[in-house]
Amino acid sequence: MSKIVLFLILFFPWAEALGQVTFSDQRFYELVINNHPLAKQANLKPSFGKYTVLKAKGGFDPKLENQLNQKYYDGSNYYSFLNAGLKIPTWYGIEVKTGFESNSGSYLSPQFKTPTGGLWYGGVSVNLGQGLFIDQRRAELFKARIYQNSTLFEQRLQLNELVYEAGYAYWNWVLAYHSVEIMQDSYKLATERYEGIRRTAEVGDRPGIDSVEAIIQVQNRETLLRNYETDYKNSGYNLATFLWTENLEPLELDSVTRPLSLDSLQLDLDLLIAESSMDSLVVNHPYLKINSYKIETLEVENRLKKEQLKPDLAVNYNFLNEPVNYNPFGNYSINNYKWGLTFEMPILLRKERGDVALSNLKIQDEKFNLQNNQAYIEYKIRKAMTDVSNGLVQIGIYQNTVEDSGKLLEAEKQMFDAGESSLFLINQRELTYIQARLKLIESQVKLQQAKLSLSYAAAGLY
């Protein structure tokens, strides 16, 4: 499959004059939800539920039947059986049927003989034991409808997972980009300082050893810069795995695409969840809803298993009439009919009782699983809330650290210019300042990832 470069400027006509395009997290999520293969796969879930219900409803479709059996031997027609009809299953274990029967032949048994014009019949078959309240057809439809409801939550859960993974990749890309910016500034500053010190050392205004100290800093920062650039490229490759066109062609980030500025991020507690709404949030979590639907499905199967404890008792009745001028009710008489009764029941019911017991155990097992998952989801939500709160505090601390280390660096520079400090101390102060800036952007990104984790834990990303 061909690769297509992601020219986001097509999506953002208000791009900056410098040619750089800001790729916001909201735009990124929009592309993921609309175009990613896993998103499209998730959108198939409701269709699976819809057509599963359609399939189950097929168990109640009327059926046309036709049976024709003939035997010819040694020039004689031994028998000819024709039985054509219509069966209509109904909800409460009652099957309505009607049809036409015509039998003939030289060696036809008397019980199979029909009038010359054939015989119309119509009647019902009723299950009075097994199948009176539930049977396999109804059970399949019950389960299909439960599954249809479940697919909506499966879709939401899959999209929630996709947006979470994509979001983490996006914020890692943001962190890598801004880290490279800081290291580029640091490397440029070290290079300029080295050039200045080298020139002053050449004219004898500064010891030559200072130029050695300066070039070492240039080399160290260049190494760090290369490492951060590698991380940025790799994070971009990872981010691109979530970018696709509507035609499912993979995209790549182009050179002018940049993430949003960290200064534009909101630092608030809007995402924190009130204690009063925690129970409702947990109970209505898609994962727990799916668990509940599993229990409902098992309960339907349990009802069907219990139905097997009843005897198999079925009664059928059909009126019979010879058609007159193709009228199946001509000369109808209540005295012309046939009926039947079938009864069957195991004496010990060991298989049936075992099935019911196993079904009860499966339901109990799934209920325990539901309770455990409920506690775990609540824990994940509370943990994510704690991480968000802690992230806000950490940002405030690192902001102060950046400001204070910047002041120390400026003071050290002034002392250095006055001849009261050394290049070594300048480098140490500068390194502390750079590390504080890196920690600050790391804490800002971690806060966004903590918010992402909170929304993910609460299944609120989609």
C-alpha cells in the first residue's frame, strides 16, 4: 500500500505564515475516529448485532414444504405420495400448519389412501411440556437481542481503547518535539559561548582551558540533542500509525507539521469526578454493561435448561376435508380429523439436572466476575483522579523551579562577566535550568496523559 504524506495545511487553511501547521490533539482524534481501520472495525459491531437478531427471527419464518415419493417397478405404480403444505411457527410453542395430501398406487396401504381429488388439512401442534414457555427458537432470539444491545457497548469500548492508545502516542510526540526545541536552544547557546571563549582565548584574554571546558559542553549537548531528535522521529513514526485517509491509505507526518504549544493547555480540575456521581459512572461503565449482558445471556440459557426438566408432551390436531371445486372447506365436517399425542421423559433426568446445575454455576461465576470488575474499575478511576491532582501540583512546583533556576543562571552570568565566577559554574547553572525546563514540559505532558487515563478509565473518550 502506498504511503501518502500528511499535508495538514489542506486541513488548516489558517496555517501560520512561516509554513508550520499546528496539529492539535482534537484534530488528531477526529482523524483517528473517522479513518483508522480499528475505528471502522468498531463501527461494524452494531451491524453484527442487527443481523444476529435478523438471523434469530428466521426461526419464526413460515416454511413451504413439498414431499413427493413414487415407486415404479415392473410396469406398476406401487405408490405415489404427495404432501405439500405451509408451516407457521408462533411465539408460544404453537405451530400452525395447512397443506394438501394426495396419495395413490396399486400397493398403497389403506391408512395412506386419500380421495381422488386429494385431501386438505389444517391444524395446530402444541407443546404442553417442554417448549411451552421457552424453546430453542425463542432462546436464540432473546440472546440475539441481548447481544445487539451489547454490541453498542463493545463498539464504545473498542473506540475508547483506540483513542486512549492514540492519545498517548500524540502526547509522547508533543513531549519529544518540545524537548528537541529546548535542546536545540541549549546546543546553540553552548556553541555560541564556545566561539566567544575561543576568540578571547586566542587573543590571550581568557585561559585556553576555558575553551576546552566549552567544547566539552558543546559535545555533551550535541549528543543529548541527537538522542532527543531520535526520540522525536520515533514518536512521529508511532503517531503516523494512527493516521489514515478515508480510503484506508496510511499517512505520514510532513516536515511542517508541529504539535500545539504547551502554553495553550488548560490546567484545571474539570475532568475530576464528583463522589456523588462515582457509583452511577461505575455501574454504567460499558465493560460492566457487557458483563451484565453476559449474565442475562446465561440466564436465558438457564431457563432453557430448566425447561428440559419437563416432559416432552406435544398434542397435534388437524381437520381433514376433500376439496370441492378447489374449495378446501367444501363439505367440511368436524368428524373428519386426525390427532396425535407424544410423550417422552427420562426417568432419572441426570443429564438435565446436571445441565441446570452447571448453568447456575456459570451465572454465579459471572456475577463474581462482575463484582470484581466493578471494584477494579472504581479503583482505576480513583487512581487516575489522584494522578491528575498530583500532576497539577507537580506543574506548579516545576514552574517555580524553572523561574528560580533561571534567576540563578542570570545571576551567575553577571558574576562571570564581573570575573567572580567560572565557566564550570555557568555550565552547571545552565544545565540545572535546562533540566528544570525539560521536567516542566514532561510534567505538562504527563498531566495530559493523566487526564487521558481518567477519561479512559471512565470510558469517556468516546
